[in-house]
Amino acid sequence: MREFTVEPLYEVPAGANLTDLVHRNAEEAPGQAVLGRKVDGAWRDVTAQEFLDEVTAVARGLVALGVSAGDRVAIMSRTRYEWSLLDFAIFEAGGVPVPIYETSSAEQVAWILSDSAAVAAFAETAENTAVIESVRDQAAGLKHVWQIESSTDAPSGALALLAAAGTEVPGSVLAERRATLNPESVATIIYTSGTTGRPKGCVLTHGNMLFEACNAVNFLEKVFRGEGEDAEASTLLFLPMAHVFARIIHIGAIHARAKLGHCSDVKNVVEELGSFKPTFILSVPRVFEKVYNSASLKAHSEGKGKIFDAAAQTAIAWSEAHEAGKVPVGLNLKHALFDRLVYGKLRAALGGRTKAAISGGAPLGARLTHFFRGVGLFVLEGYGLTETAPAVAVNPYPNAKAGTVGPPLPGTTIRIAEDGEIEIKGRQVFRGYWNNEAATKEVFTEDGFFKTGDLGKLDDEGYLSITGRKKEILVTAGGKNVAPAVLEDRLNAHPLISQTMVVGDKQPFIAALVTLDSEALPGWLELHGRDKTTPLAQLAGDPAVLHEIEEAVAAANQAVSKAESIRKFAVLPVEWTIEGGQITPSMKIKRNVVAQEYAGEIEKLYAK
């Protein structure tokens, strides 16, 4: 058993709670722009004082309309300015925000509303409102459903309605509500995505989230607060705020006074990055894969493929040498040349000011980490779970160690159990699952460590590497243990592949189900002089496509032993989606769902 501890850089004071961040900002820097809000197509600064005024106005409305201290209030919305405002307004009223993904099914919404006993819910759109209303009979405690966007009942939207309703509520009432909160008070209940079974509600306290956010900001101070006297840090959120990853970054940004912007639609993220010009972003590996693959395909289609490939190889080599501590003069000169020809254009696509990116949710892979660092974007891969608020490890800026998720976050102890499972102890670890003592007991060791269910290893410097998921380990008929993530991560990095699921439990060999990336296919078809409107279903059986996937499989197999390698694969004529129920909103495969839906295809892979 191996263990590594890093001492905290921040301790939560007695009596502290998350509302302190907004009040402190208004007291210390009332005129500083702490958020950016898109109004009529242009970004408008929101000062610390303005944000506090809006938070307290909405909080008064919540109190006036019957939300009591400790009441749960659901938020079903995409990432937008109002999400951040509502989060802190609910805190201010002494309530407990309960996030719901806007893509959630009626069944999932009904479960979250009823299990959390929510008394009110915010819905972003008329469609979201309709879903909540359709299950209202299953949520006995639900008294209010407010729509963020304007409607017939509220032409100016829910925020204006609440602000108007709360004008008679004195400030002393909010002060009393804030006084009921302390580090042990429940701050939020976040329901896990549910790759198996019903989602469980993770109870996170004000202390959990303050400890996590403030230690992360102190550890990554140059990222969250900028570099140099005149630096202004800023970030644009485009991941779902219903997920704990984006949620803790928005709290960290408020704490650090890094200007915070929101992008509701990932299809517009390039345009929004260009106009907001953030200094750092957070993302998931799939986004970095798409950025790289799109740039590569574009360069090849314009006849500049050799230049891009050489630039990519140089970026990786430069980053590897930088990590080793010595970059040869010739490589530095070559890197400087490609910086003018290629790298600058890639940085410009991210707004031109972005220096760092925090990556989580799945392994990124050393190759892409080196590529982006060589381009000038320092990708800091981290690791955590909803139950740990979320980060327990993150790479330092700017010297990340590629292929790892970094050392323990300050205030965290990570140990590797005898069977390889990662176990965690720290003030950010949740108190348990809502209304589920049995499930809570299952995930803690007798000495108080949280059992993550993930497998990993610690190096001599305390840097953590993720090697797989305990429950996803496949055991072949020959008794070989295989971690699917090693193969899946490498295959998913291929431009034409959207998702991969490795199979082979109790089977004679390992195989894989592969789906194609509909966004990448047109560019690939055009590059090969073919009709870019060719249907996905047709391409699943196309010899040239199958050849590409076969080469990708062969490359992925180089990372494992022969007994762990993929012998057969099937390319499916569909994509797995959140709406289809095959993947979670945090982009994890629901393996049991896929295995059931494609049982016939899996059976064919093993037919003699």
C-alpha cells in the first residue's frame, strides 16, 4: 500500500460559507468586473457589487415565495450567467441547489425532484418546464416551477419575477439566513450521472466546496489570478454546470475574482472564445481531441498536411524535452519557426490569450498533453469524482507531468490499496449519499478513506496515474485481467472515432464496438475526394473507413500485451448520444445499456 499527503494551503474558518465569497468581493473590490454577461450579442462586465445586488434581490424573492433554510431548489439549465446567479442566490436564502442536466429524461427528473424533496425548480426553457410539469405528480413537495427564459406568465423571466416578489423582504432576513450556514451545512446535492442504476445524490457541504475551491485556487494561483501585476485572469465556462467540475470552477473563479463568462452552446464555443478571450479554460479530453483532429484535417485538406504533421511532431518533441529539463538549440529554433507558421493560429482560435486548460473527466493521454504544451497551451490534467467535490489531484502550472493527473491537491491524502484501488481522505470528501446510508457505508473504509472505484499508481514524487476502473475490469476466459480504458482512450483519439467500448468479459479474446464521428467524417471524405454527404450508416461498412479503424486498433494494441489486444471490432452505423441513453452527460459510456442494446453485434464478434 502506497500513500502520499500534501498539506493544505487553505483551511476553512469556523462559521464560513459560500455566500462569504460574493459579500467579500463586493466589500473589497465593488467596482471590479467579476463576471461577463452576453447582452444583445456583446459582452458586458458585471461588477462585484452588481453581482451581489442581483444575488440578494433573487434571494429575497425566494424567501418571499416560501423557500426556507435547508430547502432544496432544483436548477435545470444549460451553462449560462443565470446558473451562477441562481447558485449563489439559493445559498444566500439558506437553500440547497440541486442541479439537473437539461438533457435529463422525464424519469430522471422525476427521481431527482422526488428523492431530494425539492420545493421549487428553475427551468431554463419552455421545453424544460414541460418536462418538470409532466412529472409534478411524482414530486409531492414541489410548490414552484420558475422559467429562466421569458414566458407568458413571466415576460421578463424568473429572475425579474423573484426580484419583484422580494422587494419587501428586509436585508436582516437574509443576514439571518446566512447566519444559519457553516462549513457543515449542506451546500448542494449533486446526482451522479448513473452509468449503472439510479443516480445517487452526493451531499456536499459548504466546507467541502470552500476547501476544494480555495485550495485549488492557491495551488494554481497563476492560472486563477493571472501572471504579472497587470494580469487579469478570466475563464469561459462551456461544460455543463450541472456537473461538479464546472461548478467548482465557477466557485473558484468567484473566489479568485477571475472574470467568469458562460457559453450555453458548445457549437458556438470557438466564436465565444474569440470574443471573450479567456486566459484559461476547462474542458474534457474529447474537446482537445476534436481540436487537434479538426486542425489536422483542415491542414491536410488545404494541402498543408506535411507542414502540420511536422509542426505537431516538433511540438511534442519540444514538450518532451522541456519536461526532461533541457531543450536542444536546434529544436528550439524549429519550434520558434512553427510557432509563427502554425501554433499562433491554434492559440488564436482559443481567443489568443489562453495559456492554460484544466482537463478532467477522462484520461487525456501523454501525446495530446505534449502537443498542446508545445503549442503554448498548458493542459493541466486532473482527477476527481462528484463525491470529492471533485478534484483530488491536479498537475501544477506550468510544469505538468504528461501521462499523470498530478500530485494530491493540497489538503489531500491519496493512497493505493493492495488491489490497486485509489482511496482518498481530505476535507473535500463528501459526507455521504442523500437518503442512502447503505451506499454510503459501502464507499468508505474502516479508517475513513473514500474508495473511488478507480485503479491507479503513485510515482516517487506522488504523481498519480489512472490505470483503469475497478468495476470495468474484464476477465477473459483465459483469466487475463484487462482494463478497457487503456485501449479505449487511444482509439477515441483517432479523428474518425467518436466512442469505443471494449468487450471480452469471460470471452476467449478482447474485441471492441466502435462508433464513427459524424463531425469529422465530412472533412475526411473531402480530403479523400469523396462525397462528403455519404451517410454514416453507409460508411460503417466502407472498406477505406474499416482500413483506417484497423490501423487505429493496431496502434492501440501496441500499448498492451497480446493477451489484452483487440482481435476483432465492429463499426456501428450509429453514434452513441446522451439523448439516446448510451452515454451520460459527462460523456461516460453506460456499459450495461450498450451491452444490452448491441448484444447481437457482440455475439457476432465471438461467433465461430
